[in-house]
Amino acid sequence: MVNVDITNDLDLSFVQNKDLRFTLDTGEPDFHVKNIGVNWMSNQMIDSILQVGEGAFMLSAVKIHKPFLVLFIPDLNRVDFLKIGSKLASHALLTSLMDIVFVHVQSRDQASIVLYDSYNHKLGFDLNAIAAALSVGVVTHRLNNKAVFSYEGCNLKAAWRDYDNHILVSR
């Protein structure tokens, strides 16, 4: 077994190597809309309603190295991620490079996520998406400050460290 401390994004093949243990320090989440690039009417966008076409979405914005839009949904199997992702990514109030994280919470300690990559207009992979999901989940009281995430066939742990407000993602 190999232990690695990392600070950069990892590719999916690296993360799926079950013999490798790693910890990624994603840094401190930033919820201020001026730093995220969202044209919103308040300083933060937490559980805010956004009208998109004929539908409305409750979503939150956070920056963890880059902007993320986080949506909590009841069932990952009933969502057309590409359709909803492209609609949200092209909304005038949001930055076009904001990746969208769909989160399904099974319990306060466990969740599953899917990431829509707004730049490439496809489903993507980024470990910072786990940190985005955890940070919004904690702030909105959906998740504890430590949780296990199912993502791209991997179970990964995330924890919000109290003394410096950094979020760690590990396996």
C-alpha cells in the first residue's frame, strides 16, 4: 500500500487504484458570490431558487479552487445530467465555467455525486467536487462535517477540518 499527500487534481485512473491511499487538501471553501463569479442579489448563494426555463432549482454556489454549483436531488437515477447541466451552465446569472455537482444524500454521513463539466459539456471528474458537496452539505445541515461519498465507482472520505477550515478528501 502506498500513501500519497497531494495538492493537485488527480485523474480518475489514479483515484480508482484501490491499492493507493491519498489525502487531498482542497483548501477553504469560499461562499462569497463576488469571488465565485455569480451575479446574485446577496453576498452568498445558499439554497437559493433559480428559475431556468419552465423549471426552478434550489442550488448553492461555492468556490474550491474553481466555482461549483451544488444541487441536492432526491434520486440520481431520474436526472438528465447533461440536459440540466447545460441549461444551468448557460444561465445569464452564472459563470459559464461553473461545474455543477448533483448530490444525493443517503444519510448525514453518506452521499453520492455526479459532476457536470461546464467547460467540456459532459460528465466529468474532479475531487474538488466532493469538497464542494461536503461544504454546502454542512452549511445547509444536510451532511455532517465528515462523510463518505460514492463517486465514479469509488468510496471517498471527506472531512471539514476545524482548525483551518480546509476540506480533506481521502481514501
